[in-house]
Amino acid sequence: MQQAPSAASKEASQDAPPAEKQNPGAAVGRVLSGTLTRGLNVRHIRFMALGSAIGTGLFYGSASAIQKAGPAVLLAYVIGGAAVFMVMRALGEMAVRHPVSGSFGQYESRYLGPLAGFVTGWTYVFEMAIVAIADVTAFSIYMGFWFPQVDRWIWILAIICFLAALNLLSVKVFGELEFWFSLIKVAAIIAMIAGGAAIIAFGFQAGGSSVAPGLGNLVEHGGLFPNGFEGLLASFAVVMFAFGGIETLGITAGEAADPKKVIPKAVNTVPVRVLLFYVLTLGVLMSLFPWNEIGTNGSPFVQIFSGLGIPAAPHILNAVVITAALSAINSDIFGAGRILFGLSNQGHAPAVFGKVSRHGVPWMTVVMMAGILLVGVVLNAVIPENVFILIASIATFATVWVWVMILASHVAMKLEIARKGLPASEFPSPWWPAASVLTIAFMALVIGVLGAFEDTRVALYVGAVWLGLLVLAYRLWVKGNGRRRADLVDETSPLPVVTAAASTGVSDRS
């Protein structure tokens, strides 16, 4: 349902094109994406927030991060998590002020200019496509553990058709599916922490380790920084990859039933997720095993379940990682599709991506992502398996770029609010402006880390070429309205105005 334009939106409409001045509702309908169904409730978005940080980066990538930094990786996750929290608070403030489909792609276009919106939106789609190809291939490998006689391409084709069909039904179906996927992942993490704590408390020998479990393992094998400060820096490439995709939460604003209520609640769970899913989980891991044993005898999760004497540990882990892969693919399709929908509305993508089904779903974006995944099947048949190291580093570059642009948009918005005297945000980012400046500086450091190490340096080359191609594409093909800043309605509730008559009435009653 459309809302009446606020005072701020009326002021903004003065700068709108003539056609929109004659019919203000046209602009409002476009930016509010009234044709999409707002079917995501508090439960859906809260569990999407919980599950977005649990995926390949935790179940497998954590072992790589530990090998780089040792126990100091806990500090890396705290620092990285704090930076991601500031990104999400910045995105949350903009999402509550402008709850639109297309999310940060439209915010960049509005506050930094159409070129920035075009580049950032397509970079996010690029990121989701790369990660989705990796995730769908990982799913086929996981299924091969149980059904080795079945060709991998059969599982890939089946899951692409299954998830694409579900995403075409309605956004509520997506929300329900993601709720149950996330519930399974969260339960697995909690079970792992509880099981690990039991091993430590009762002194069980864990998973064939030659060292007795205990908190002393955090400092007794080379100290907290066994690989020095350089090891801590190197781990940030893996740590930030693990947090990638969390920004998808902001994309739900355009389809949230009550964005002013659900977005702040979901964003504010980020610190708890970081402490629970990463810091506490990895702290338990490194208390059970010396850090240099983690990952050398199989998955860390298998080590813990085996230490509890559970013979079916590999099967339990396989079920969990399959769920994590399904959740990741599901979110990739949703996130990339909604950004493409927003890009189409801005004139930054073909108009067909803006077409919506009778269920309120941008169906062509789902079809395109399914097509990309099918291409990924072919690519993975002809490229070596170690390409996933490259995929992870490229995805990290794309993720950090999107985060930096979110922060830059937020800075521009805050400056405009102060300059024009607009109503204060209902969900303001804390510690402004110091926290925003420090977070941008940290993201620049992560980009530098990618370039400092040989195994991730190629991501900078690929990223630079990609950004250059996008700038060229914008100059050649984006015309007309695509060269205009996005026109977003400001849904911030204005402060109540006390009229002269009302003030007189109050004084009469006093």
C-alpha cells in the first residue's frame, strides 16, 4: 500500500522531472516498488539475519583463517565484526529512511550519483553470481558423499530447478524456506558449542587430539600471535569473506511488512551473531585442539562431533553443510534478483528485469540467476578445483567494495540531512562520524591485504578490470533517466508541529 508523501518527499519532488511533477504518485510508486509483495515478517528477517553469517566461510573457511593467525584470529573476527556492524547500521539507517527494493544500489545512485549506483549494483550481482556458482558446485560435492554413483551435474540441475521454482512462487515462500534453513544452521552451531564445552568441562579426549582439551590451548602453542602481526593481517582476507552476504539483509527492506520495526531488530543482532557464531565457536575449537591441528584431520566440526563419540559425525556434518549451501544459494538468487530489479527501475539494467509476476516476484531476475548457475556447471567441469581460492578472493574484493560504497552513501546522506535541516533519522548509526571514517579506513586496509599476499593479489587485478568495464558500459549504454540520480521518498516521520491554535488552547487550560 502506498503511503502519502511526507514533507521531505514533497520538498524533494520539486527537483523531479516534469512528468513526475504532474503525477507525483508515479515517482512514489516506482521508488517504493509498490508492485512487489511485502511478505517478509519479523520472524523471516530475524532468522535471515541469523543465518546470513553462517556458511562456507564458517564451516570450512574458519580453518584457513586459524592457520594464518592462530588464536589471534579471535581478535580478527572481533575487529571485522565491529566493522561489519557499522556497515549494517549505516545500511539500516538508509533502509529505514528509504525502504526500497534495490537497496544500496539505489542509495548510491541517490547520494553519490547514478554512476556509483550502476557500478555498485552490478558489482553486487557479480559477487552473488560468483559465490552462487561456488555454492552450487559445493552442494553437488556434498551430495556425492552420500550418492557417489550419481553424476554431480544431476544434483546441480535439480537444485537449480528446485530453488528457482520456489523463488518464483512468492517472497513469503522464500522467507519460510530461509527461516528453516537458518534454524537448522543455528541449532548446529549451538550444539557444537555445547558439545565442545562439555568436552572441556569433563576432560574428554577430543577427536584423536594428542593434547588434552582446555583453555590453555589458546596460549600454549606459540602464544596468541604465533604467526605475528602479519598472520593477523593475512587472516582478514578470509574473515571478511566469511561475513560476505550479510548486506542482503538491507535488500529485504522493500519487501518487509514493517521495515521500521523489523530492520532495526535484525541489524542489532549482528554483534551477538559475531560473538556466538565466530568468536565463541572458534574459541571452543581452539580450546579443544591446538590451533595447528585444526583442519589437518578433517573438518573442525567433524573433529568435535567425533570427540563426543558420535559415529555418524561425518553424516551429521554433511547434512548441516548441505543446508548451509542451500541457504546460501537461496539468498544469492534473492539478493541478486532484487538488486537487478532496482537497477532496472533506475534505467541501469534491461527493462525486462523490472517485470513482476502476479505473485509480486521479479521473475526474470530469478530466471537469469538460474541461467548463470547453469553456465557455472559448465565452467566447473573444465577449470581446476583450486579456482575456488581465486573465487573467494574476488568475492572478498567485490564485497568490500560494496561495503565501502554503502558507507560512502551513508556519509553523503548524513551531510545532506545536516545541510538541509531534514528530520533526524529514526534509526541513526552510532558514533557518527568517527565510526564511519574508521570503518572506511579499515575496509581500505582489507583491500591492501588482498594485494599484499600473492595468493589473493590477482583479485585486485580482476576487480580493477571489472570496475573499468562497468564504467565503460555506463558511458556507452546508459542513457536518459539512467543518468539521473534515483528519486527516493523519505519516509522519516516528521516531528509533530504545534500550531498557534493548539498552543493557545494549551495556555488556556493551564
